[in-house]
Amino acid sequence: MKAEIGITRQSERTVKQVRLDCLRALVRARLCPERSVVTNLDLVDELTETDAEFGSQLWYFEGKGFDEDGTGHNLFGVLEYSIQFGLLELIEDGVFDSAAQRERFLHLYRREPFRPSMRHPAHRWLLVGTMAMGAVAAAVLVARSLFA
């Protein structure tokens, strides 16, 4: 398993731990670790440890994964670590089918709220349904006042 590391320099021990955790994430995703290849490792976010609070790191990895049937899949993975007293402790790992799914994890990691978008079909249907129910309720009130 070869991987290129991003611009930020990390200790050899840290990179070795991240590579091992990439293999564990592949196994948890039911991909063959011997045939799968991780081609890119990137440290996306790093919060250094202070005297008052622990630090954290978020790593992305990409590559090609193969399942038990030999079918190849592009993989987009994430590893979240807590830095406690200088040691990396794996908090969360995941392997996703697309980069967009992985970006949703980044929003959760940063605890950013998802902003609703009218581009999403469900939001448009909700708006149309709300407007239709409002129109029906208004029509019922008008009909009751006219025929009462």
C-alpha cells in the first residue's frame, strides 16, 4: 500500500499509524486490504493539543478498493483522530462511495449546520405542499364565512 502525503510534514510514526488505520477502515468496509490500493493521504484539518484541551486531526484517503467478488470501486475515506497527551487515538473512520458523501462527514466534524437549499427536490415539494395546504385552508375559511 503506497501513499503520497500532503504538503504538511508529519512524523513517520504518525504516517505509519494512519496507513494502518486506512487498512482497518478498508476491512470494516468489506474490501480486500491486499488488493486495494490507497493512493493519496491528506491531512485536512488539525487542531493542536493545548494544556486546556485535546487536539484533533482529520485525514482523507483515496484509492481503489476491491470487494470479495473482485469488483473495483473508487474509495474516498476519512479518519478522525483525537490527540491526547501526544498520542493519536482513532475516533471515527469511514469509507464512502463519493467525495460528496465524505464532505458531509467534514460538515459533521466541524459541527457546521447544513444549510437547506431549494435545489433539493424534497425541499421544493415541501414548499409546494405547504403552499397548497395553506390555499386549501384559506378556501375552507372563505367558504365557511360565505355560507354561514
